[in-house]
Amino acid sequence: MEDEVDRLVAAWRRERPDLDVEPLEVLSRVSRLARHLDRARRLAFSEHSLEPWEFDVLTSLRRAGDPYQLSPGQLLTQTLVTSGTMTNRIDRLAKKGLVERLPDPSDRRGVLVRLTVEGRDRADQALAGLLEQERAILGELSRTQRGELAGLLRQLTAPFDNIPGN
């Protein structure tokens, strides 16, 4: 079975035989897959009236476990955004009734962000929708192939995830 990347690579090999275009065979497919995954994510989230960034914040809180709360700093670490961006996001989610701010009992100047019941329900429903979309994307692969692919991708992503300051 031939795909668009095969055609792209063949064209570059024809036009630039002096270059080793082998990385395109993997990374162009990863890039194209990322675009398809982004579309699937947006569809799954929109069905629950959520934006991707809203899902990221809500599910960070959901994964924290009962009582589903984190400090803004912990949310920054998990979502990789600036403090100003996170403040704006928390404000917007609070206006929608999906999170609430509470005083941090261990720091009188600090706050905690807690998931509301509606926020938890929306996060759970959107996650179920996302997993359905992702299963469809991975449908052509066997369980063994999915495990192998996950391991190979982990080898590529782990160095980026383990850079100090990231």
C-alpha cells in the first residue's frame, strides 16, 4: 500500500539524489498522523463543548485523583504553558463552572484549582470520545503492533520529555 509520503519521498529522491531523505519516511508520517490526531481530538472535544486546552487542564485535574485539585504551578508543569496563560485559562474555566479556586491551606497566599462535578463529568465524557477516535485511528494495527509502535515512539520522545527545564 502506497501513501502520500511514499510519493513525496520518491519525488525528493528523483529531484535531490544527493540527499538522504530517509528521515522523511518516518517523520513526515508522524507529522501527518499528528494532524489527523489533532482533527480527531478537536472533534471529540467539540462534541462535549470543550477546546483542546480546556481538555488538557480538566484532565490534568482529573488525573490528580480525589479531590481533583492542583496548584496553578502544578498545572503549568503538566500543560507546558506560561503562568499568564494558565491564569487566563483558569479564569475562563471558572466562568464556565468547570473549575473553582480555593485557598491553599498550606500557603495563605496560594490557591488551589479544583475540578467541579460538571468539569469532571465533561472531562470523563470527552476522554471516552477521544479514546473512541484514537481506537479508530489505530484500528489497522494489532495489539502487538500497537505495543511495538508505542515503544519505538517512546524512544524518540523520552529524550525531549527528560530535558531539565522542560
